[in-house]
Amino acid sequence: MNFESKILNTELFIARKVAGAGRKSFSRLIIRIAVVAVALSVAVMIVSSALISGFKKEISSKVFGFWGHIHISNTDIGTGFLETRPVSKDQSFYPHLDTLRRIDYMDMGFQRSTKGGVRHIQTYALKPGIIKSKSEIEGIIIKGIGADFDWSFVQRYLIEGEPLDLADTMPSSDIIISKQTADRLRVSIGDRFIIHFVEQGEQLKRRFTVKGIYKTGLEEYDKVFALADLRQVQQLLGWSEDQVGGFEVFVDNLDDLNAVADYVYYNQLSNELYAETIREKLPEIFEWLELQDINEVVILAMMIVVALINMITALLILILERTNMIGMLKALGAADRSIRRIFLYYAAYIVGLGLFWGNVIGLGLCFLQKQFRFIRLDEENYYLSEAPVDVQWLSVLALNAGTLFVILLFLILPSFLVSRISPVKAIRFQ
């Protein structure tokens, strides 16, 4: 063991002794306050990060589940959902696009590979209309779906009834509406109503039977969208069975969204077709979700400042309390740098204790919320009935490492108070 290692071991040994003695000194209350401040700050940061991550994940999954990740449509169609220019189902990529797996692509000059590929592809078409029930009139948009429709998302939010049966050779007259629409129209499973459509100046009527009622919590969509047989929409629009409004593509991993979208557009589509992600089609929702990142940064910054102020105060009190010890160490030839290290080791012990209890409290609260869901939300304003929790372990590790680093970095400056203490005066100070 070299001389420098011996010095470091000595500094760490003295720091441990000071920490042990601190439990019996008058500064123990200040130390406890510092530990509690760090613990609460870390707990708040962990819970805030998990809640914001969970919120963004849940809202995104609802939007993607309802619309898919990538839309393939006619190049003449803008970003509006209701523009109805048909495309042919007879495409080289349909229905085999879901066999696409890992894709190699270039990103900022580096060769990368996607984590997955395409999970599913399905056809759709949209047609707006007006519902007329016994006592109410309501605007609605019919989303026509076919036998290739993936029911895994809708079934999670189907609160009454069952999925549409699209296996028959004849178009089904069943429809799935939202809970919000059912309540406003005062209809339930098995009730029938007429929807009025206008196509090329001609008024058309179709009678539908309520087969299911869903509720996603996305009020803007729930109140206007309903699911019906794609063949009904094709007949209303005057299309052939081969014509659809477009294709919805679902990817395996959301991190691959842009890479898969670019690959599909440049390698799979003809010149008459265009592919865009749902983020590009609905930018306002995802811009709103990105604003939550600002809230997270503000919360994290405030919590670190609180922990930092408490730790600086605690370190200054510790140094003043140990003035006599500092004088003795200086009289024995200890350098200011070595004495500062002793107190920084002590501060690291306090911060580490706070981090431990902060993780216990923060992760414990996240676990309890995930199991018992005791934090409820106003679904009308937040699109969710309960606070979602998504603990990202890398984020938790980064929060712990970042908090420890920032606090110790800012504690270096107040530790220089040691150099201003005179050995002679310090020894006399009792």
C-alpha cells in the first residue's frame, strides 16, 4: 500500500469516527434534518419521474392503440383524418408487411438496427355522419374496420358488449360506440339507431345496432368515433371492396417508429402512397406530452436545490463543531486538503443515508400506487382515472448518481472553510 493510499484510508477512518461520534453530539438534529431532506427530495424525484413517465406512456399507448403507429394513405391526402381518397388493398406490402423484422439504418453517420419490426397491419376507412336516436341528435365519425382488425387494444376498453363479428359474407350492421356517446344518446347494448350521411350531395341512411360500448378516457376521440364494418363505409363512399381509406401499421417497439416509417416509405410504397407517423398526424397531443418533460425538470431541480441547501448548512455546522479537531489535525501536520476530504467523506455518508431512505420511500410509494391505485385522477381532464406509474430503473440510477455528484460537487466550496481555521485559535476554542 503506497503513502497516498494510507492517507486516504486515514481520512476515511477519521470520517467514520466523526460520524459515529456525531450521533451523540448536539449536531445530530441537524444531521437528521439533512438526511430527511435528501431522502424526501430523492423520494419526490423518483415518484415524479415515475408518474410523468407513466402518464406519457399510457396516453401514448391509447393514441397509438386507437390509430396505429404509422398511417399509409394516398399522397393527395393532407393531414386531416376525414379526407377520403381511396387506395387499393392490392399492394405488394399487404398483408405481408407484418413479417418485417429488424431493419438496418443509418443514424447520424452510424449503422444501427431496430429492436423489432412491424407487428401488425390493418385497413381502415372513415366517414362522418349524424346519429338520430329517439330523442337526441349527435355528430359521429364511423371508423370502418375489416377482418384484419386487431382487437387487442379495443377489448381492454370494452366495458359492455363484445367485438364485431366480421366473418359473415354480408356487411354487418353492428356498431361499437363510446360510453360518452351512449350516455348522451341514452342507448345501450342491443338498441338500434339511424345514422345519416351525405355523399356527393345525396343523403343516405343506415340503421345500426349497438354491439359494444368502449371507454378509452380520450374524451376528444370517445365522443366522436365509433367502429363499424368497413364494407358499410365502402358502400357509403361508393367504393369497391378493393378500395380502403388507408393502412394502419403497428410496430413492435416504439423506439423504432421513425426508422420503420422511413423504411416503409422509401422501400415498400409506390409513388401513389405516403407514410407518416401518428406523431406527425396528431402533433398537438405529442407536443402536449413533451411539455411534461419541462415539469419534470423543474421538479427535479427544485428538489436538488432543497437537498443541497440542507447539506451545505449541515456541513458548515459540522466544520464549526469540529473546530478543535481541525486545529489538532493541523498542528499534527495534516494538510487542508486532507481535512476537507474528511468532511466530504462525512457528507457523502449523510447523502448516502438519505439516498437509501429516499429510494425506499420513493420506490415503496410507486409500488403501492401500482398495486392499490389509491391516487385517483379526473379522467375528463387527465384522460386517465388513476395516476399511472412507470419506474424506469436507469432513470432511478441516474437520479441517485446525479444527486450524489451534484451535492458533493457543491459541497467542495463550503469545505474550504477549513483552510481559514487557525490551529492555535482552534485548539484554544473549547
